[in-house]
Amino acid sequence: MCKRLISLGNPRFFGGTALALSTGMSASIVYLFVRTPPDGPGSPVGLRRLKAVQELRDELRRMGDVIVTASPIRADLQVEITNVFASDDSALPRNGRRVVVIRLSAGDDRMDFVCADGPGAASAEQQAAKRIGLWLESLDHEPVPYGHRLPDALTVTPSNC
């Protein structure tokens, strides 16, 4: 995995925003994106996806050790919001009735997962940011020797969404 050192003293790159990283601490770079749905960017589906991307971007930035970039070129991880389902198409704030589908890609590894808003619980984007953080941590660890791995048929991925 490719890690970058953060230069906190350069407002040209970070718009003068103070980052929650200490000098010399490394950060993971994440490319966050959404594809335009067939019915166009102004459709209810397109607007839901855009809103989810904006909220997930904000959650990832709050983590402090993640840089969200607009280009996949030097990204350690690509994060795509593939769909957002809602029980209605109203413009009301989050009302606990959304399901967000997210795809993670790092090299040849891919993973899709689903998070949902819940009444009184964390938003789908907050849950997704935690999962992305765990995925980034797993990229930093050495692979498990083959003799200590579970067979593919027994491998499970726990979910807390």
C-alpha cells in the first residue's frame, strides 16, 4: 500500500484547513466517486447518490488519517457509491429509510457492502466510513501465511450494519 506523508504547512494543497494529523504521520488516499445514473444527474436517484457521496466524504475527512482525492491515480483505495435506495424521493433530511450500496477496490481486491440508516443509530455514511477505515487498516498488514488461512468456502465477512 502506498502511504503519503502529510505536509501540514502548505495551505496551497489543503486550502489552509488544519488537518487532524501530527507532523510526519502517514495517511491513506481514497478516491471517492459515483457514476451518473441512466436517468441523469438531476434525477432523484442521481441526487440521492450525490448527497451520499458528500456525506461519506465528510465522514472520511473527520477520521483524520484519510485524504479524499478527486483522482484515482495515486489512491490506495477506490470507493464507489453504486446505489442509494430510499423509501421515498422527498428532499427531506435523512429520515432513517435509506440503504447505501458501496464498492471498495484496491488492486485486484473488491468488496461490496450495504449500510442503512436507522432510527437513533449512526447514518449509513458513518457506518461506511468505519468499514472503509477497517479495510485501509487491513491493507497495512502482511498477508496471513497460506497454512493459517481458512479455506475459501469457510471464509465469512461479519457485518454490523
